[in-house]
Amino acid sequence: MHALAEAERNTNNVMEKMLNAVFMKKILLLFILCSLACVGFAQTFKTDTLQNGKVTVTKDSRIDLLGQKMTEYNEALANKIQMVEGYRLMLLNTTDRSMAMQVRSTLLQQFPEQKIYMTFLSPYIKLKIGNFVEKSAAEEMRKKLIDAKIITGNIYLLPEKVEFKPEKSNQPEE
């Protein structure tokens, strides 16, 4: 008798679970159908919201200021000194600081348009001149230095990264 009652309870539990599963499936199906119906009708509005055919755009005055600042920044960036492959002349490699300073001051007086580079790598002082993009310009400067007899030793042409400032162009690029 006891076994029969338990079997009946198990049957009732299984039936309850099946009814719950069927009920949940029906609710889920109903929810999906309602969602699809709502989505289907969501895009059917066909009247134009623009009444008289005019659109008014209000522009913030700071946009013009921002555009002007960006233009100035881009121009400054284009005219900035760049490092390019080029040549420098090695004039002196010595341990005598006073001689290096004397040669440097003479070069600054006679060739003020050229940049002088003085570096100290213990125990030597190296003196270089120029930012030549073209080898021919460096050779020409080398001849001028030899003719001026400022340097008594050899003058060497060194390939290096040199400073290059592009010419300002007033023509807009296309």
C-alpha cells in the first residue's frame, strides 16, 4: 500500500513538471510572438516630421577658433626642423681645449650662417660644422675652409643625420 501511494505521488510530480514545462513553452512562444509583432510595427511610421522644409543649424563660434588653431598647428608642424640624411664636416679631433675653442670662435666669426657642433668624448674634443643635405654643398664648404686656412689638418666629410628646415611655401598644396 505504501509503495502504491509513493508511485502515485511520483506520477503526480512528473505530471506537474510536464504541465509546468508545457506552460513555460507556451508563455515563451507568446512572448516571442508579441516581440515580433512590436518590432514589425515599429518601422511603419511614414509621415515626415519636417513641416515647412527648412532646417536651421546653429554653429558654435568656437568651431571656427578650433579650425584656425588646427591650421596654425599644421603649418608649424610642416615648417618644423626635421632630421634627414646629410653631411657634416669633421674639422678637429683634439685633446687641446683652448685650440678647439679658438677654432670654434674663428669659424663663428667667418661663417656665422653655419652651425658649429662641439662634442666632448673623453679625452677628445670633436669639432664639426654644417648641416648639408647635398654632398656638393659640403664639398664646396670644405674648399672654402681649406682656402681660409683655419684648419691645419685634414677635413673629413661625414655622412650623418642633419637638421633640415623646409622652405616656407605660400602656395596651397593640391
